[in-house]
Amino acid sequence: MNRTNRKYVLQLASAVLFGAVINSGAMAADSAYDAQKNQADANYDAQKARCDQLTGNDKDVCIKQAKADKTRAEADAKAQHKTREAKADAREDKSDAAYKVAKEKCDALSGADKDACQDRAKATYGK
């Protein structure tokens, strides 16, 4: 294997690892979002139970505060989730761009080397 081919193999191997990280990151983002929402619900239930011990306006204020805290926690979870989704989209765009570069580099080769290079690029970037 010549020096140029080794370079492409290393780049493609890096991209495969990068793709695996993207997939595991997306799953972790969804479970973290669900966990944050569940925690917000649990905190709300606990606060509401404390409010039930109060009466009158104090109880009303307590319940409103519990709802406000839950809304704030859910909003924070949603913002973090959307940020993770945006980052995943950005990683996918970068991966697509890297695939186009790898494919273009294959054009410098010919014959079996070019075919092998293109096959590696497709396998690496899942195309």
C-alpha cells in the first residue's frame, strides 16, 4: 500500500469512528431529555404534595410556584434537547462534506485503486 492510500485509509477509519459517536450521542440526547422531563414531573409532584398542607392564598401561591418551576425545568430540557439536535445535524452535515472530499480525492486515482478508494469512502460515510 502506498503512502497516499494509507492516508485515505486513516481518514476513512477516523470517519467511521466519528459516525459511531454521532449515533450514540443522538440516543443519549433523547434519554437525557426524557430523564429531565421525568425529573421535572417528580419535582412538581413533590412540591404539590407540600402545597396540599397549606390553605388559602398560601396554597394558591405554592401551586403556581410549583407549576412555574415545572415549566422552567421543561423549557430548559427542551432547549438542551434542541441544542443537541442542532449539534447532531451539524455533525451530519460535516460528515456529508467529508464524504464529498474523500470521493473527490478518489478521482486522483485510477483503475482498481480508484474503485477501492470509492468503496472505502462509501463504507466509511454510510453512502
